Amino acid sequence: MTDISQTSAPAKQPVIMGRRRIRMSDVVDHAVLILGALLMLVPVYMIFASSSHDAITIHREGLQFGFGEHFAANYNAALFEYGGFTDSVNGVTMLTNSLILGLGFAIGKIIVGMMAAYAIVYFRLRFATFAFWIIFTTLLLPLEVRILPSYEAIQAMNLANTYTGLIVPLIASATATFFFRQFFRSIPEELIEAARIDGAGPVKFFIDILVPLSRTMIAAMFIIMFVFGWNQYLWPTLITTDESLFTLVRGIRQIIQAYADGSTTPEYGEAAALAIIAMTPPVLIVVFFQNWFVKGLTESDK
Amino acid sequence: MAGRKALGHRTHDGEGTDHVKRSAFKNPWLPILLLVPQLSIIAVFFYWPAGYAVQTSFFLQDPFGFGSTYVGLENYTDLATSTNYLDALKFTAVFTTVVTFFSLGIALLLAVKADKVIRGARSYRTLLMWVYAVAPPVAGLMGVMLFDQSRGNLTQLLQSFGWDFTLGVSYWDTAFAMMTVSVWKQIPVNFIFFLSGLQAIPNSVREAALIDNKSSMGRFWDVTFPLLAPTGFFLLIINITYALFDTFGIIDTIVKGEPGNNPMTLVYRVFVDGFRGGDLGGSSAQSVVLMILVLILTVVQFRLLERRIHYT
């Protein structure tokens, strides 16, 4: 009873309390959002702060909130010190490999996808329906479910420990093709009619009209695909045993195994630095190009 | 992941391959040339492996690598009776349910609030979505450090509540760490989709709802929630596939590559049995089971998305 009378009390003074109530709900909204933002931010901040401490501090006290004095030393070691079983890999090598994987995957996928989508939307093909289904069935089964046979296939073709073996199998899902097909179909019919009247052939139409029109879509797709490629883990883990081909995300596995080993104190500070290096490029891209990114993610149904 | 997303949006066009542009080009060889890269890549890296998986699932691999014998459905019946596999199946069901429920719930709450506020809306959006770009194993590494048995900050926090948290020793403690990290990693995607779903609700509808229904909670359940249902259904499938497949990196880092008696999802089992155990037939049979699972999900997705047309 007391509870009810308490909550209904503010209603007696509608004008002042009404105003106040709006403010209260605003406060709650912001509080929830700030809590959410902190939930996202704090773990990463702690890794970042810890990347400026030496291994012993972290070993004794866990991840740190304040900054220490080993920032330069840790990042220097993470980037330039050679490690691994063969001493043939450092952070810069892994960074380069991650870039190659991210760029190769994104660009490869966009080119292959645009070409296929162009063929499906703008040409009369006898086996169009068949090609469509052959291509779009690939959207159903992620690489993870056919991982072992894919690995066998790469081994059989002697493509293990090559960039081709690393990148091309990942392209074998028609996400970009589907995306561009949807976009091409939303382009007004009049455009191609006008182009044909002007005497533009299929190649000219594609290069001079379709590609410039798709710029935003290409950018959106590029961001999503780059992040997706950069963050690949399972496939690079299987296909690259040669350390000089390790990506940053693949390198995380080595850190973890040093943990599991347990014979020496793992270099926590350097591990944290490597984690920060591994996440910085994709995070920056998503943050700076977030409008394109969100568009690419949510508007693929046009 | 992006693939299943795109697929989910296949809605408005009614699946027509007949929809070629009316004034299409009639060049006979160019389209074939354009399709060759895509078709050859998927032939070699998709259809061949998928077919190979189905085929090997009916064979028993000789442990010393001397060929294999046809065993019919034995690999499948072995799965159905294997306690390890059934444990993984149960755990996957729990894991998927928990991860989907919490990541959807938290993201929905944040999206509703982010849609309401005016001041700082853009900053909140950025702050809540950037974790999308963090790789799952990197998130897993953070989990390993935070939940570390002796010095993890979260371990100590949980211990102060009287929970003797032991990552890698206690089955459900390890599972808890996996789920927490997996939820954290998935909130941004759900947030982005919910927010864009909310922003697609026309102002006229909002204003009408405002007149009809004074309480904001009532408005949410009567108007906003049903209008978000299509996004929700779509995200449900996305989250199930995420929990099934994309959490591999998180699970692998949290068990530190040494699963032992720790919880394992079905996809992780495929990896462990195939690459560690060398049980090619059994691993392939597991792959085929997963393929069937994904196909069922896709069919469900289409059924639900057909309904989406009635909503909008």
C-alpha cells in the first residue's frame, strides 16, 4: 500500500512533476546508454592500459586501469621482435599479412561479385536460373561446416601456406554477388535503354555507368568485407602453418598457446599490445566510415 | 556472417530469376566470361568440399592412412550414440539460447534508448557499434585475461560475491566466460539492426501511437515491438548462426586450444575430431549434420520472412 501511494504522489502536481518526469526519463535513457557504452569500452580500455605495463605487474595484479611506463617497450617488442618457433615472424610481418588478407579478400570478392551480378542482371542467359541457384546456394553453408574437406582440397592443390590458398576459398560464398545483384536491380531500367540508344556496348555501360553509380555500394561492401577478411581466424589457423604467413588474428592463437604452456610467465604486456594492434585498423575503418558501413550492413535488401 | 545477413534480406523480390532487365544485352559469350571466376571458385572451393564431406561421411578412414571402407550410416549412428557428441549438442543448444537471448535483449534495450535520445545520439551509436570490428579471438583473449583463474579482474569480482570462479576447471564457469564474451561481441550487430529498424518506423505512426497511448512502456509493447518483429525474426536467425559458427574463435581462445573436459559447441567438435582426432568420417558426418541444421534454419527463415510481408 505504501508503495502505491508513494509512486502515485507525483501525479498530484501535474505541471511541475510532468516536466520533471520527462527529465527523469531522459536521465534514465542516458544512464542506460552510458552503461552500455562503458560495457563495450571498458574491457578494451583495460587491455589498452595494460599494454603499457610489464608482464610481472599484470601477472601479479591482473589487467590494469592506469597507465604504466612500458608502453613503448611493449609495442616495440610486439611489432619488431621476432618470435615464434622459427623466429621468422614479428608484428610487422603479421600486420602486412593481415592487410594482404583483408584487402585481397575485399577486392577479390567485390570484383568477382560485381562481374557475376552484372551477368545475371543485365544479360539474357539460357542457364540464368541454374547459375543463380548454383551461386546463391553458397550463402547457405558457411566455411565452418565444410572446413575439413576444404582443407583437404587446398592440400591436394598444394595451396597450403600460400596467399591464394588463404584468400580464394574465403571468396567462395556469394555474399557480394547477392549484394550487387540487389543493387543493380534497383537501378532504373531507363538508364540502360538510354545507354543503348547512345550506342554503349555492355563493357562501356559497365565501366562508364554502372561502376560509377555503384561507388557508395562498393565502399560499403569494401568496409564490411575488409573487416570480415581481417578478422578471419579458423581458416588462416588451418591453412598457414608457415609462420611468415601468419596474420595478426592468427598470431593471437600463438599467444594463447604460450599461456596454456605455463612454463614461463607469458609476456602479458606484449600480448595486450598485439591485441590492440590487431583490432585498431578494422575498428578505425568502422568508426570513420560508419555511415557506409551501416548502410552496407542494413540496406542490402534494396 | 555477412552472407547469412544478405540472405535474410532476400524478401521483396519474390525470388525471381526471371527479373532480368527488359532491355538486357544479348551478347552470348560475355556473360559466361563474367560468370567464370565466380562459378569456378565456388565449384572448387564450395561444391567439391561439400560433396566430399557427404561422401566421406559414409566411409571409415583407416587410422594408418591406408584407404577407407564403406560403412553406410555407421558414422551417423555412432554420433547418435556418442555421449561426447550428445553433450556437445546439449551444450550448443544452451549456449545458443543464452547468447541469442542476452545479446538480442541488451541490444534492443540500447537501441530503443539510442532511438529516443536527441543529444549525443551519434556518439552513442559509434560507442555502441565499434566492437563489431573486434575479431572474435581477440575478444576471447580479453576474456582469458579478465577471467584468468588467479589474477583475472572479473574472477576477483565474482569471488568477492562468493563465486569461486575457475576458468578451464569448472565446466559451467568456462561456459559462463564463453557466453559472456560471445554476448559482448554480438551486441553491436544487433544494436545496428534494431536501431535501423526503429528509425524506419514512420513519424506518422509514432505520433499516432503517442496520441493513443500515454505510457511509453505500453507504446513500446503495442506499437514498436510488433513493428520490429520482422527485424527481430531476421536477427534471431543471424544470432543462432552466429552462436553456432562465428563463436569458434572465442571458444578456441577461451579453452586455449586444449578443450579437454571443457564445454564444446558442435562446430568446435568438427574441428577437434577432424584435425586432432583424425576421424575423417566422423567429422564429415558431423559436418553433414550441421549442413542439414543450417538448411532447416534457412527454410524457417524463409517461412518467417514470408510473414514479414504481412507486417509491412
